[in-house]
Amino acid sequence: MISDSKKLVSVVMPVYNSQIFVKEAIESILNQTYKEIELIIINDGSTDKSDLIIKEFNDPRIRYVNNSINKGIVSSINEGLLLSKGKYIARMDADDIALPTRLAKQVNFLETHADVKLCGTTAMAINKDGKQIVKLNRPVKHNEIKAFNLFRNAFIHPTIMANANLIRQIAFTEDYKYAEDYFTFSQFTMNYKVANLKEPLLLYRLHEDSITSTKNKEMIESELKTIAYLLSFLFEVVELEMAQTHHSLLRPPAIPFSIENIHSHLYQIFEANKVKQVFDHNTLVKQLQKEWFSYLYKNKEPNALRHYLSSPMVNFKNIVPKYFFKLLFRF
């Protein structure tokens, strides 16, 4: 075990019925080029062979907790945070694969950018058989992350590495279950400097057992509360309807909000930020334009280009050419 906490990275990995993938996930952390790690594995009451597979590993860097009952991912992560001893805490899921230089590159970035308190990376999505599907891009610079995160999580959860003291203080909460990462990372984003590395350093597995497909209702409730938190930096009062309108840009409902409602909401954000200056103005305007374009494009609005160009958020100096041409030739 590495005893120098000034160099140590604590990797927290919850496990629940992951017998198919957990061996490869553990190996991907133990085989990192950065060796000064502790791998904290919380087996959260698995009923499959996960426990037996984990116990096959004989590596002093592993700290293993085998819970007899299932407590849930939030409890497991927080248990790992409390056990951790490192300067930095990294997250890892039991069905993903960390590429060999992931930890080294994140440590190097955080060590050379002391003002950054949380660092994620982009990732490559893979299916259950390990076949690469698509690159999962995320904004890289702090101002871009902050504007992006106002509308959707700017971090891929199992890619993050954070300042250990801060993430232990903020932790994760059951009140935001199934979107606990979005709320936790939003607190980092709104109060500290954050970053993403452009290079994909994780293979992120997509399969039918993911939380997003099985716990949709609870996830949406937690996302709405996170959105209300984020909007509270701009507005004194955030009504449920405002949060729901905003959330529709993240997960479009069966019956979409009207074009008037969407534009009014985005324009309120535009105007509020001119007063509050919470977000970098130019960066936020680009994000607002993107949300406005996406709504018009996906909902096949008649006269979409006219609606796009008539918005006060769009002018000759800041117009995005690709949005203009996509709307021009889409209809």
C-alpha cells in the first residue's frame, strides 16, 4: 500500500451484480501507468458471483468492503469517500474500462492546474460486447462546462477525479437519487473551477441494465431539483413550471412545450445573466443558441429559420453558420 497521501489516488468503485464485467474493470485500474493508488471496492450486496471474482485479486492496493445487503449506489460511493486516504478521489464503475493512462493524465492535469478542483474526461461508448459505438464528447474549458452544465450534466461520472477534501465535504445525496452525480458536479461547477480532458480515457459501457432505463421517474425528479438549484443562481424564485420547461430541453416530454414557452424561457436566462453575470456572456449566448436551434430542429417547427433569426439572442456577429444552414436546408 502506498502511504504517501500527497501522491495517492483513491479510486472508488461500487459493485452490484456485475459478474460479467467487474474483472475487466478492476484490471483496468490495477494496470494503470500511475501506480500510486488505492482501489476501494464496495460490493453492495451482490447476489451473483461478483464477490468471488473480486476475491480472486491479490493486490495490496485493493481495499474491499463486502456489504451483506444492497444499500444503493449513493450509499456505496459515500462509504468509499469516507474510507479514502488519497489527495485525489477518482470514480470508476464496475462495467467500464479505464484506459491505461487515464489516472496519470488526470493527476498531471490537476497537479499543474491547482485552481481546478474536479477533472473529467471524454469517453468512448461501448456495448455489452465491448464494441465501440460513439465518442461521448464534453466541453473542456471551465466557462464552456458551466454553460453546458446549466442544461445537462457536463461530466461523465466514472471519468471524474476530484480534490478529495472537497468531494468528501460535498459528497452525494439520496435526495437526488439516480441523478446524484449531476447535483454533486453542479455544486463543483458553480463554486469552483472545473475541467474536462479532451482525450477519451474511459470505455463507457451502455447496456439495458443502466439506471437511465430502469429508474426514469426518480431520475427525472432529481434532475428537476438540480435544474432548480442551477436556475436559482439567476432567478430569485424558480417555479416548478420553469424547471419543467428547462428540463424539456434535456429530456423532451411526450408533448413538447410550445415554441413561445421555450423561447421565452431561454430569453429570460439571457436577460437574467446580463444582470447577474453568473455565466460568461458570450459562452452562455452560444449555449442558448444551441438549445434554441436544437429545439427548432428536433421538433420540425414550421418557419424554423425565421424563428431562429428573429430571436434577440441571435445577431449578425454571433450567428452560428452551421445552425443557419441546417435550418435552411432541413425544411
